[in-house]
Amino acid sequence: MARKVRTQVAVEKAQELVSVDSGVVTMDRVRFQTVESRRLVTFGPEHEIWDPNYQGTGICVDGALVRLEPPAGITDAWLDEFQVELKHLGAVAVRVGHRQRADAVITQVEKTQPAKGESVHQVVMGMVDEAKVGDKDSLRNLIEAALAAEGL
């Protein structure tokens, strides 16, 4: 008489407890309805699909859930058109995730540089003239008093 290995006994007991009948799994008095899941297709920021020269061949999204993770340079209008195109290709749903952050663009505002040889008084009064305040005379008097107190 051959001895059964423990795993074989466990498998046989599990097979007795579980019965599968056309998508319904019964396991120890509990019934589970099995469903088919959809494919999840993700186009990450490095995918070739974001290349402007990409021809679009080989995209199979029929019946799939599509997740888009666009790079920073993609516009909202382009994304809207692409979502419509994916739905025409058979995608069940299209979701757009967060975009990559673009590099910060720092623009230099043209600043008036004080000419060499200008006194502190002239530079400060030039700033007062450029200030966006309602009462420049009051500001000018205040600054004049402060500069005079400092001996400038």
C-alpha cells in the first residue's frame, strides 16, 4: 500500500470542497460568482505613443481599460483627441493620470540696473518713482526723512 503525500491529501480535500459550475464557485457552503476581468493597458510617459512621429500601428485596446500617464509637454487638446481615438479603437474607458512635471521656466524680468556712480539717494528715489502706490508724495517724504536720518 502506497502512502499519500500530505500535499496530495490536501489537494484531494480541496477538490471535494470546491465545485465549479459555469462561472459559479461553491466552496464550503459559500458561493462565488466568477467574472471575467478586462485588460488594463497603461501608456507611461516613456512610451513611444507620445512621439509626434508615431504612426499608431500596433495599438490594441479593444475591450481594455486604458490608463494614460502623459509626459509634461502634451497639451490638453491633444489628450482629448487621443482619448476619443482610443475609444474608437475599442477602449472601454480611458483615464488620464498625473503628468510629469515640466522643468521650471524662469523668465528674467528686465530690471533697471543703477548706473555706476549713482548715489544711494538717487537709486532709492528712482525706486520710489517706480513704486505702485496711491500717494507717492507721502512715500517720498517718508523716504527723504529716513535717508536724512541716516545721513544719506
